[in-house]
Amino acid sequence: MLKPLKISIIGAGNIGSAFVSGLIQSGQIAPEHLLVTRRNTEKLSILSELGVRVSTNNADAVRFAEIIILAVKPFQAEDILKEITPDILDTHSIVSMVTGLKIKRIKEITSSNCSIFRAMPNTAMATGESMTCLSAAADCLPASTALIREIFSYVGETEMIDEGLQEASTILGASGIAFALRYIRAATQGGIEIGFSAKTAQRIVAQTVKGAVSLLDKRGEHPEGEIDLVTTPKGVTITGLNEMEHQGFSSALIRGLTASYRKIEDIK
């Protein structure tokens, strides 16, 4: 556990709340060392009951903590940064989870020498299984970067990337949760059609996906290598795989990813 460290999350929506839930679940950050802000604090009652501080005042949040997590919608971000700038100290670390908000722009708005980072996690933070891609400003000290990475390691895996890849990481990691869940839902529907109850089909599919991930993690093989182990000549698995490919399975997934990426580029 880190030495007592206070963290404020400005914007406790789905992502911000998932982050807080994951930190509490990890046992590494005490609830009383967390402060979350939201205009409607009634929606934060569960976090409040766990001991998390709740506020509507963003400036108070900055004064409370050493680390500021910005988890608001893109159209809100610049106004909120302007609002909290008078209270930002050089000793603060700001971590933006805002899609498209570049480190350079944060520096321009705040005119601060504090450490600035970007983070793109996903909602699996709530269960400690996020994939979070992190980028640091060029002037961030290694110790500051290590600290931020350690905090995000409490809610899943982390990867340091160039800031220029942050939008791509949004698609592959953050939006990727939805893409993976859509596969699980579709496979579950197929399971129902061939005879299982919805509950049983979903359990089988979810555990199968978990098993597939564990094979890649523990063996370190390419996915095709693992696929080859379960495809036999004239077998049922290769028949199903080939039919999916004939119907555009891989192509549809790749096109979906690239379409999402083009959309995020349009928004920037």
C-alpha cells in the first residue's frame, strides 16, 4: 500500500465511479482518502456509504488531494480546468481520462508546472481488470510516472504509450469492452438457439472467453497457435470458423474498430 495519498476524481460518472470502486476493492487506497465530485451527489450515495468524500465543489477537490483525476465529458473539460486552475499547485499531478484532450492543451489552460498525464482505462476498473494506457508529459519525473502507474495497477493492467496513440487506445481498450461484450452476447444467443437456457449459455460463453484470455496470458502464444490446437480436419470447429469468416467475422470486427477510430479523429 502506498503511503497515505489523497486522490480527487472530478466527474464521478461511469468511468470515474468505476475507478473509485476498483481502488476501494483493491484495498490499497483508504476510502476516506478519496474525494469525488458530481453535480448531482445523490447518485454517489453508494460511494458515500463506503466512506468516500462527496462534493459538488471542484476547487475543494483540488485543495483536498495531491492527485487530480479528470473524468468529465470532453465538452466540459476545458471549462472545468479553467475553474480549478487557481488552486492547482506545482506539486499536483493531473491525470486526464478525457478523450481527445491533449497534454499540451492542459498545460496551456493551467499554466502550471505540475505533472500531467493522460489515461485511457475501461469500465473493468470496477472489478480490478481494466487495461489502462498511460501517457506522461515530457517533463514528468520518473518517480511521478511510476506513482501514477502504480495507482492504475490497482485497477488492472497498465501500458505506457506515446500520447499519439491515446485515441487508438480508446478504441482498442475502452470501446473494446463493448465489442467483447457484444461477442459474448451474440455467442450466448447462439447457445440459446442450440438448446441452452440464457443463464447457462452466458456462463459457458463468459468462462470460455476467460479461458481463452488465460491461454494467451500464460502461454504467450499467438491466437492462431491456440486455434490450431482445437481445429481438426473436417472437424466441427474449423467448419464453424470458416463459416464465420465467409460471413465476414474478422473483417467486420476490423472495420468496426477502424470506423470508430475515424469517428474519434473527426471529434478531435
